[in-house]
Amino acid sequence: MSGMNDSFDAARVASILARVAKRRPRIHCLTNTVAQNVTANMLLAFGAVPSMASHPEEVAAVAAGAGAILVNLGTLSPEGERAIPKLLAIARERDIPLVLDPVFVELSPLRLRLAEEVLKQPGVIVRGNAAEMAALDAVMQSAGGVLRVTTGRIDRIEGGERVLSVAHGHEWMARVTGLGCASSALVAACRAVEPDAAIAAAAALTAYGIAGEIAAERAAGPGSFAMHLIDALAGLDEAALRARMGSAA
């Protein structure tokens, strides 16, 4: 890990993870059908509770008590498109943290339009890959208080003048469907218990990346890696964080 201030260490990450486990925040995920199962499993392993209602007539009621809301544009449907404004309204009304995962936003005018609507919300966390973030660059510059979380070989977290980076993970994390989408949900889970959005994102990506490193040591390939990743995430403790973060600092 690089770019962190001195107060961000294994103890702080462990503290945030402990708060997630203690408070068990519910993370409402309007997410893509490819990623629903793995996202739910990763949230449960993390200590959070997933909910995934998408019907426009109930989505606001279900999301109203959530600790954070994730909007993932991965497999858009007319129903999901109608649900997004209702999620934005309840997030504003209840001051619920909001994470946007702009999957393939660079390929679709519809996705770009919906992302622009989400970004009208103050304080949004956007978690995407380099291509997705580039497509949203102009919109994010004009929006207020956006935290940019660009994931890749080294994750980059940018908010205002603050830039943090996280250098943990394994290449197999890019070879299992839905793992990137799940990382957005984990960012939301940490944000539900941590008011500093940048630190919340850094803690989530650090924990997820270290769990990926541990899982890769136990797995034979991408298939078994996914199983071991859930186990590693569920079993992550301060000692494991300290061992990995110390070597990457």
C-alpha cells in the first residue's frame, strides 16, 4: 500500500471491519444479475447483510433502512431503470451513503445518462475500472464531492486534493465473474460504518485485496479461488492484515 497517511494501518482496517461485523449494516444492492450471488456471499462473509429488491414499487421501502446503497449498471432492465430515481430519492431523504458501479458505461448512452443522474447526488462514491472512470471524467469533475475509486493492479482513491492507493490483490480477481462488482458492495459496507469515505474505500479494498492474496495461496485456479476468497474474507483478522500491509507499506 502507498499514499496512505500514518493513521491508516492494519489496526484501523481491522477496526472498520469489526464495526461492520458488530453493526451488520444492510447494504441495498441494485446490481447486475451476473453478480448478485457473489456480491451477496462477499457481503455476508464481510459481516454485512445484503438486500437486492429491484421492483420500482418496493425498492424505496426496502432501501429506506439500509446502511448504504449500491447502484450497479451492469445488466440494466426497464424495471431497474425506473428503480434508480426512487433509490436516489430515498438516499437523499434518509442521508444514506451511495456507491455507483458504472459497469461498461463507456459502451452505452443509456448507462451514461443514468450515471449522470446518480452523480447529481452529493457525496457519491464511484468505483470503476480505468475505462469506466475515463468515460465519466467530465461528469465527475462537474459533480460535487465525488470520491473516485479506480480499481486495477493498483487501486487509486481520489477525493479533492487527497489521493490514496492500495496495492493488494491477485490477478485471479479479474478472472472470476462478479468479483469487481462485489468490491463495490464491500466499499458500501465500510462506508456504512465509517464517515470518512476515502478511508472506508481504502479499508474495503485493502481487506478484499489481502483476502485475494490469501485465497490465491490456497487455490488451484480461478474456480477454487472464488470459494477460497469467501473463506479468506470471512476469516480475515488484524494479524493477517498486519502481515500483508507491513510488507506493502
